[in-house]
Amino acid sequence: GMNAVSGALKGFLDACESGRVRPGSYLIVENLDRLSRDETLEAVVLFLSILRKNITLVTMTPEQEFSKDNLDLARLVLAVAELARGHGESLIK
């Protein structure tokens, strides 16, 4: 969660807001748990806020592409499950 508040992700989100990162751009992450390990609800809000900025989110493992245009129920459920798993692993650590 801190990365979205004060880290590199915060810089990316600010760049989206200011227009330096344009709609249609891509954000590539290793896995959704690298995007956020915050509580599931907060992580999902962050995930959706990126898509609402018309940024395509790409994960390397598994190879997935999430965007406003392809976010069907199956992709949304997959994303929520991955974000919840990331939070669960964070609690264990």
C-alpha cells in the first residue's frame, strides 16, 4: 500500500493525473501482487482506478492483459483472486 502513497507507483499515478502518462499507455508488472499487497478491497480499488485512467495493466506471470475494454467477469475475478492472494502472502510474511 505504501508504494501507491509515496513510492514509484505514486509517481506513476501522479504522472497519469498530470497527463505525462497518456491514456492508452501500459503499466507492466511482474504479478498483480507487485501492484499491491494491501487489503483486498483497497487493492481492487487501486487496480480499477488504473484501468479507469485508460491504462492497460500487463502482468508477466501469468501473462495477462487487463484494460477497460477487456475486463469481463472472468478477468475481474482472476484479478481479485490474485490481489487477495498477494495480501494473504503479505500477512504470512
